Amino acid sequence: MTNSPRSTYLLTGGSGFIGSHLADALLARGDFVVVLDNLSTGRLSNLRPHPRLRFVQGSVLDELMVDELVHQCDVVVHLAAAVGVKLIVEQPLHSFTTNIRGSEIVIEAAHRYRRKILVTSTSEIYGKNSSGPLPEDSDRVLGSPCVVRWAYSTAKAVDEILANAYHSERGLPAIIVRLFNTVGPRQSPAYGMVIPRLVRQAITGVPLTVYGDGTQTRCFAHVRDVVDALLRLLDDERAVGQTFNIGSGDEVSILELAKLVTELTGSTSGIDLVPYAEAYGTGFEDMTRRVPDTTRLRELTGWVPRRTLDDILVETIADARAELVNPRR
Ligand code: UDP
């Protein structure tokens, strides 16, 4: 079943990278969008003014505000979070409390008004489980909670547990998605994500920083493919009560990625191998491999990613070049 046309969607974190692309897609198909964002990592310039778009500057920690906005909307997409390994490592307390308390407030409000809610979780859930493509029921393999990366994974797991418990015990129509590496235009290089960083480095002529030995692998999905998956799940009643991986299966090592960026930009920057400890501080742990199994999503909705890594890089490079000339705020 499809949500009635012209529903009102509340997007928490809607002026961030993924949220703003979701807002574009919802507006393009005729829906109304309310964005709640505190502009900590989101940018107002990510949102194009539109008669069916309303922007509210505020925090998901503001219970009254969240209550009022959830009440006014039909569907909630909870994207607001402290994200990016760099931010999480630098501000562990802020990240942990925002990610747990903020989600609790948004999920509780959705329950209060019986609104459908899509909660965005993360591939970090699987921790350092680096075995092949990971289906949704894969084990979580975590190091010590003293390592902030695993604290982030734990916070997101708490969000998932809460949404699941509200669904099974109180009937909240909740969908959980675990986003794997998502990239594309508007992703800021400021929060450590590898593609925007490497692309900026390449086009500004500074060495590309590859952490560790660069053999670790990731799969990068284009944000518009990810948004397509989100819409398919939001529109399908069968998705309620389930958890879905969203990501590309196209695996690349970070060193190969840096070479590809160099080639596509024509950069003469060169590549620097930077020890993890230098990049993230001592005791940092990375996963050697992270590949999603998206069978569940594909079988339910028919979704497959359509853009290749080359498509993604070409578009991201063009976007980064445009931003250098005309910086977004
Ligand atoms: N990375 C890198 N250079 C950078 C930023 C990140 O080599 O300038 C590496 C990082 O250590 C990780 C991979 O690229 O192995 C992906 O990092 P990102 O932060 O984009 O995502 P995540 O670690 O969450 O997969």
C-alpha cells in the first residue's frame, strides 16, 4: 500500500546530506516536507526553497518542539544524529547523548500520535564483523565500549532496540534502515567521510590521505539510490516492523579509491599513507571490510543501486569543484 499522495513528512536532520536529498525527492513527487534541523552538521543551503517545504531550526532534544511537529505530520523520518567517525571520535559525549536521547524523544512522539516512523541506523551496527556480505541478522562484533567508535555503534543499537520494542509491544509502525557508506553531492568533507575528503584534496592539490595501508574496503552507494530505497520502504506497508540494509555491493579498497579519484580529477597530488593513530588518535579500530547483503530490500521492493562508483565520483568531483567557486554555507 502506498501512503496517500501528498502526505506530510517530518524529516529530522533534513538539511543534512541524506535528508536534503530525501526532501528533494518527496517534494518532487508532490508531498509536503517539514525539516527539523539544528544546523550542527546540516546546512540550510542544502535545501532549495519550495512552497511545500517548511524549515524549523531546532533540536530533536527539544521535546515540546518534536511533539508539536510530529503531531502536524503524517510520517516521520528520523535522520538527525551526530554522524561521521571524525565527529564521533572528537565529541563522544555529545554524540552518544544526541543519538540515544534524541531518538528516544522522536520515537516516543511518533508513538504518541501513532505516526509511521523510519529510523535510520547504520552499518556501524555490525562493528568489526568483516565477514563477506552482511545480512541483517549478522552478529555484531564490537571492541571495548571505551573505544568511541563502538559507543556510537551501541547508541545506534539502542535506537534500533527502542524502535523494535515500540513496534512489537505498542504497535508503532516502525521501519529501521541500516545505511552503509552513502556518498554524492552536498556531502561535506568536514566530518571525515573519505570520498568528499579525497576529492577536495585532489582538486586543491594536497596529498590524498589514505589511512592505514589502504587495503580496507568499503562499498559506496549514491545518495539518490539510497533515497530511492527509502521511498520504496516508506511506501510499502510490508516494510513495517522490519530492518533493512541499504548500500551498494560494489567493493573497493581505499587505496584503489584514492587512485581512482586521482585519475578522474587529473590531480598530481600524490597519495600519503597516514597511520590510524595519527588520523583518529591511539586505540582507534577500523573494520577491514564492510559489504552489505541487500537481498531483503531487493526481494521486498525490487531495489538495486543504479549508479556506479565512477558515476558517483564524477558527480561528486563536479559538485566539489562548483563549491570551491561558490562555497555553501
Ligand atoms: N579514510 C581514509 N582517509 C580519509 C578518511 C577516511 O583513508 O581521509 C578511510 C577510513 O579510515 C575508512 C574508510 O576510509 O577505512 C571509510 O571512512 P569513512 O569515514 O568515510 O566511513 P566509515 O569508516 O564509516 O566506513
